[in-house]
Amino acid sequence: MLPLIALLIQAASPVPPSPARQPPATILVEPAAMLLAACDADADALVTRAERDGCLARAFATADGAAAGRIGYIAYADWAARWLGDRNALPSPYEVDSDGDNRIALPELTRRFTGLFDRYDLDKNGTLTRAELVTIRAAAPGEGGRPGERAPRRQR
């Protein structure tokens, strides 16, 4: 008899409302931009090319096998998990391995991050600001923004 009563009480209990869905982000940061922001060695909220190069060398040195000068794709995935936030974050090892030998050397990593640095450096002054490292996007209809409301877009 007790199980039937428990079922009736459970059926009569109000179901708590599901939590409200978090609104979609309108400011995004790419994993590579996040790493570059962390390269600000002197805490002036600017990242220079020299800070980038030193930061990449220190980060690369933490990868398994880096002492030999080159790391494999699995070591790169481990490195990406630590420094980019996810093993599958971009840039992928295929983008970085410019000579196609299935190994990544520091100069290849630096070359790829130089391209990213140049893309993020919107005013082409050789330093990155936090504003240059974020992407602002408009909320799509049905994503929580008001109809017709658009956030300013930045060209990359």
C-alpha cells in the first residue's frame, strides 16, 4: 500500500520549473586570442610581438617532447588542452605543421600565431588590445535579443 501512496504524493507534487536558459553570448573570444591575452608579461593590457614570442616559447616548452625541439600531434593536443582550453581548439596541428612532417616545432607554432596576431591587430600598430581580441556579434532572432536589435559587428 505504501508504494501506491508514495506514487500519488509524487504525482501531486509540483514539478519545479526548469531554470531559464542562459542568453547566448554576444562577445566571443577565440582560444588563440585567449592565449595571446595571457602573454601580457608586463600587465599593461597590451600584447607585443616580443611578449607573444616569449610566451609561446614558454608554453611550447611545457609540451611532452619539446626538449627535443619538435612535438607530435598527440603532444600538441595535450598542449592545446592546457593552453587553448580544449584538445580540439584551433589552430589545429594540421594548420601549425607547415612542413607536413607530423611534428610541430616552435618556429612553426610561432609562424601560425604570427598570422593570428596580424589578423587580430586591427589597427596594425604591432600590439594587441583586449578590444582587438574579442569578437562582438549580434544576437540572432530568437536568441534572446529584442527583435530588430543588433550589436555592433567588428570586421576581421
